[in-house]
Amino acid sequence: MAWPSPQDYNEAVQSPRTAFQEPELQQGSPELDPRGLPRPRSGSFATVYKILCGKRNWAVRCFLNPTSDHQERYAAISAHLAKAQLAYLVQFSFLTRGIRVGQQTYPILKMEWVEGEPLIPFIERNLHNPAALLSLASRWLEMTKALGRLSIAHGDLQHGNVLVLNGDLKLVDYDGMFVPSLAGKNSRELGQRNYQHPLRTEFDYGPNLDNFSSWVIYISLIALALQPQLWSQFRGGDERLLFRKEDFENPETSVIFGTLERVSDDRLRSAAALFRSLLDLGPQDVPSLDGRVLPSLASIPKVSLGGSWISDHVKQLSKADATPTGAPPEPEPAPSWIHDFISPAPLESHLRAFENSVLSERLALAASTLVVSLVTAGAYLKFISAITLVLAAFLILLANYAFWYYRFRLEPALSALKVVNSELRTIAEKIDLVRTISKSKQASKKSLHERYSFDQNKLSKQLESVRSDEKKELDRVQAAFHLEKNSIDARRRALNQQQTGELQNVSNTLGQQLTSVNNKISALGSAESGEFNTTLAIQQNQYVISYLRNWSIDDASIPGIGASFKTRLRAVGVLTAADAGKMFYIKGFGPSRSAALAAWQQTLRARAQAKMPKALSQTESDAIRAKYSSQRNILEADRVRLDRQMKEAEGRIRDKFKNSLGLLDQEESVALTTTQSKSRSVQKEYRDRYQPLETIRRKLDEDMRRAVAEIEERLRVERKNLFALTWEQEKVRRRLREFSRITFSRYLKRVLGFA
């Protein structure tokens, strides 16, 4: 059945009592727009109406397209949410026969209306209130953890489906939601493009479905809390918060990623770098905000390559990157791992400080000062030259600098800093190695595709050549058949034309005679009918005139016509009712008396017409029929004779050509059978030639799929390694903040007593 349009729903909702089948909704009324019409909130899959039902308001979702498993999905979601009892989600009912549109009923979703503030207005209102945004980010983290613990994924986390109510979060629109009982199905939607992983497909439908979009919103919130100017700079609120789909597809050229990498706040810089590294993972491999990746509901099986050029090619390409990376251990982060990247800078009391005593440095400085003073005095007394003074001062300064730097290098904090930098270099080397291996795998994949394309083109050309030869052979067989068929058709047309000519001659002779007889019979019938009508009309007219003559003017009672006028009427010849229609002139006989006289006559005429004969007598009718019967019998006999003669003549002509045309049909049938037999022989011959090529191509496709699957699996592992290393790298970089005070300049100030 045809599915209702938004306009159809709009018209139906205007009358809740007749539209809705559920009693509570029947008693409600739709929220109206300024024109007094129901206010729809339209989306890609449904139109939503707010139905006011006294103290409770309901959101009614009217679906725009039929979905075969609507009821099954919503029943599973409703059952799981009823058990979960999460404050972030709203209970709902799926009504199979929910709304009547026209003569049909359609399903609807009845959900409690949530009066919350949409996410974008909340952000705009709190752009310069970082505490509010960070508090919301914290609540967002808690919400995603709660959903993850119950293996629930919303499926379309985006600004339009998030409401803020007294600082708490509410999610709406559960069309794409995943719950464990729906495992194995495909996703009904792919979510809002500016919040989803660029590689997400309908097959990505599981408990990790929300991980990437959770990151998008979380990073956007903390970025805006720390850098509110980003909202106007990147047109936040235009169907997104900060990021667009294009940023996820091309992070290298993304302006927002570039900007976040250059911000002065190292917390935001680290978190953005970590978020960007998620793009190296597949949609189902992205960890949640608490650092977990739930077990996949469908694992990728190990594949073994067959003995083909692809397997040989992969082995050769793998030799270059056969060095094991030693996959880094999976991080075991605490539930608040992301706070490692957004926590405030360490307090002064937590910063590493110098620990060694500077007494020896200061004694050396005092001794050096004394020596310089003595040398200066000697120069002043002319015991030492000025050059010796300058050289001595330089050497003493250089010796002190070397001593101080040596002592600086002995600081425990500097040793710890060296360890941190060493860890960073080690991680960087591992990252470079993983990237090198990933590039090698990508190169292997590209090389595979190039070789596959080459072999595919080669096979396609061979198959095309075989099929071209087959087509030529079949065309030759068909051409011979058409040549023979054209000859048969030409002879058939000649016989048909000859037969048509002879039939036309019969029609021109006997047919014309038969038509003439039919015309005469028709004319005779018309004449007989006309005589019946004429005779009856004469008799009826005579009866009426005779009836009117029996009514004398003297005996008549006519209004306005007394004895005087009757005398005058007799004088002009009006003696009976039959004479009342004559033309006459009588002085004083005006229009009223003329009308009265005419009415009297008409009344009598009507009586006469009611009593006059309606049909001829049997004798009169028989006389007329007898008059025409003999003529009709003669003409009917002629018509039967001519019709028989014409059919016999046409039958002889058709029989004459039947055998000849039948022989042509047999000849054509034999030609067709022969052609079909030859075509089957040709097809069999060429099938034996191209079937081996098709087998090779199928084998090539299968080998290619297996080889690519193995490379993709290896790439998937390396991407996960890269993400883990990136996360560890950013975490170690955060530790560098503890050593912000361990610098040689601060050490010198400490020696000199300035710090």
C-alpha cells in the first residue's frame, strides 16, 4: 500500500479522535503553528507531532517510509530499555495500528515529550561559561559509560538528538538504536554525516556504534570550554558543533585539526591529537571514552591464500616488512583515562624541583670572585698585563660554567626528564616503524590491485575476443536464416495478394448483388411500417373530426359566449366544435371569448384523442402485411441464394491457396529449427572455450578478496597499534609538564640566589 506523505499526516492529525487509535491520544490535541495547523517536526525517517494530553504531553513519530522490521526492532529496544531503566533514555510504545490516514492504519511511536534545551542552544548560551561546558562534558562521559555497560548504542548521536534538562542529558530518536537482541542485523541508518566515522556502513551495527560520535561531541565540548572563539571561527551550530565529515575524510588538510594542533593549551592539543588518531581505526575499533572496546559480535575469520600469483606476490611483498613490531601492550587505562589529557596543569607543589645542594657551586663562585679581584688588583698595580686579566677572567668564567653545568646534569629531576624523553623517542621510533609497515602494507595492497587490474583486463580481452567470435558465428547463422525467411515471406505475400485479389473479385460481383438485395429488403420494411402508420393516422384524425362534429355550438356552455354570440357564430359558419378553429370576425368577440372557444374545442379534442383507436384492426393489418409479404419472400430467397454462392466461392479460393501457404509455413519451421540447432552448436562450442577463462577469473577474484582481506586485517592490527602508541605518546608528553621548572637558566638563578 502507498505510504502517507507529511501532508497526509498533517491533515489526519487535525482530527485526533478519528486519526489515533489509542484512547489517550484520541483525547489529546496537536500543538499548533501560527496558522492554526499542527506543527510538524520533520526528519529523514519520520514526522514528529507534539500531542497535548492534559498534564502529560506525548511525542508521536509518524514514519515516512515502510520498514518490514519496525515492530521487531522497537519491541526489542523497548524491552531492553525497560530492564535498563536509564535516566538518559525515555520509555516509548510502538503502536502497530497507531494512526488512520484515509482508509488505512499505519504504525506510530508514542514517546513521552521531553521539555529540554537542545544541545546547540545550550552551548551558545554557555560559550563563555567553561565550567558549564566541562560539567556537561563530564556528564556526557558518564552517560556513554552507562550506555556502554548495558551494550546500548544510540546509532545517531548528534546535536539534534541530545537535550539538556537541568544539567542532565536526555537522548531522543531511537530509530537507529542497537541493543544486544538485535545483533546480526544491519543498521537502518548511517547517522548525521558530521558526527560519524567516515568508513561507517550499514554493516557497522553493534555495541561500539556510538564510540566515534561520542568522541566528536566530547572533544567539541572541551575544545569550546578552553577555546570558545572556535565556535564562531568554524561556524559552530551549522548542522555541526566543530567538525565536518570532510575533516574526518581528509584530516591532513583539515583546518580545524590544524588549528587544534597549534593551540597553546597542551591539554587540548593532546586530546585533539588522540582524537585524530582514531581516524586510523575502523568504526568498530574506535575505543569508547573510558578506553574500552567492547567485544565484536562477529569476528573476522583467518583466511589462507590459495596457490596463486596473489599469494606469491603477498609473500614477496611481505619480506620487506617481516620484522615484527612487537605489538605494544594494549593500554589498561583507568575509567577516567581521557582526563589525563584535559586535566589542569600540575600545581606548583607537584612540579619537579631541584634537589641537590648548590653550596659547592656558590663556594666555587666565591673563590672565583676572589681570584678575579686579586688579578684585577694585580693589573691595577701593573703586576699583571690587561691581556692576562681578560684571559684569566674568561678562563675562570668558563670553568665556573662547566662546573655548574656538570652539577646541573647531576640533578635527579634531569635524570628523570631524560628517562621521559627516552620513552618519547622510543615511542616515536615505534610509531615510525608502525607507519612504515602500514605504508608497506598499503603499497602491497596497491600493487595487488594493479596486478589484479592487469590480469583482469587481460582476461576480459580474451573473453571479449571469444564472445566476439561467438557473436559473429551466431550472426552468420541468423543472417542465413533471415535470408531464407525473407524469401519465404516474399512468396507468402505474393500468395496472400493473389488470394486477396480473387476474394475481392467475388466481393465485387456476388457481394454487390447481396448488398443490393439487403437494401431492397430494408426499403420494403420501411415502406410497410410507413403504410401502417399512415393508415392509422388517417383513421384517428377521422374519428376526432367526427367526434367534434357531434358537439353543436348551441348546446355548448362556453364562458362569455351567450345566445347572441352563438347566433353570430352560426352566421359565420361555426356550427360545431369541429368548426371552432376556423378564421372569422365578429364585432365584440375579443381575445377572451376566442380563448374560451379554443379551450372548449381543446377539451373536446382531448376526449376524442383518448377514445380514438390506437391500432388498426386485424383485417386491415393482415391486408397491409399480405401486400408486402410476397415481395419480401422473393427478396429473402434471393439473399439466401447469393449468400450461399458467395461463401462457396470464397471457400474454394481459400482452399485453393491453403496448401501453398501451408507448405511455406512448413518450410519456415524447418528453417527455424535448423537455425536453432546451429545456434546451440555454436554456443556449446564457444562455451567450452570461455568457461575455462571464467573459471580463471572467478579464481582470480576469490584470491584477490582473500589477499586483500589478509592485508586489511594486518592493517587493522597496525592501526590499533598506532592508536595505542599515539595515546601512550600523548600521555608521556603530559608528564613533561612536571619538568617545566627544570631548566639551566632556572638553575643559574638558583645558584646566584635569584630563585
